[in-house]
Amino acid sequence: MLFRVVLAVAILVIYVYGLVDVIRTDRRLTRGISKPAWLIVVAVLPVIGTILWLLIGRPRDSAPVRQPHSHPTAPDDDPDFLRNLEMRRRNQAEAARLKKLKDDLEAKAKADGGPARTGQDNAGTRGKDGMGHDEAGGASTGDADTHDTGDVK
């Protein structure tokens, strides 16, 4: 009687071990047949399926593959988040700088008494003397402000 109980417990332990081992093994490392097929074999034929798995299907020379536990990182620990945050901050600062320059240009144009000349809509009516130069003598590019501010991007 005691022998039967010990035998039943041993078979159950081997079956559970084989089933868990099939589940935890990476599907690319299984040998013989695919991982879902191994799960079916071990589930339908508990003792024979587990023995076949341990002899044929299990990856050679390796312990069960342990999946690394990846936990979510805090935003201040994530380099991609910090990089995107810095780029967003720079883009917002550049947009604010360009808006300020545009507003200054429009205010200056209004103070001079002429219509505001911004963007491409007035690029061809900038007071050129026919040779592509401004009336003041410099080459016109059609941009409101093209000087380099020295900002590092």
C-alpha cells in the first residue's frame, strides 16, 4: 500500500515537472516537434509524454530557460524618455524663439508704416532693385531672419 502511494506521488511529481518544463522552455529551443505539440503529448500521455519530453524534446545542455523579469522603469530612469523629453523641450524653445522673432518683425514693419512681410507670401515683394538685391544693397533670401544665433542643437 505504501509503495503504491509513493509511486503515485513520484509519477505526479514527474508529470508536473515535465509539464512546467515544457511551458517554460522557449518555443525556438524545443526539439522534435513544436512546443504546442509537446504540450499536448505531455498532457494526453502524462508518464510517457514526460519521459519523451525529457529524452527527446528538451533542449540539450541547458537548464530551463528563465525569462528575465522586466519591470517598468521610472520615467527618469528611461534614457529614451529623457531623450524625447529633451528634444521636445528644444523644439518648444525653438518654436517660441521663432514666434518672438516673427512678432518682432511684424511690430517693426508696422512701426515703419508698411504691411508686415512674413513668410513666403511677401517673398517676391521685398523691395528688390531688379538684380536680386535689397534696396539697402544686400542679397535678399526671402527669409525673415536668416542669421545664425549660435544655438547648439
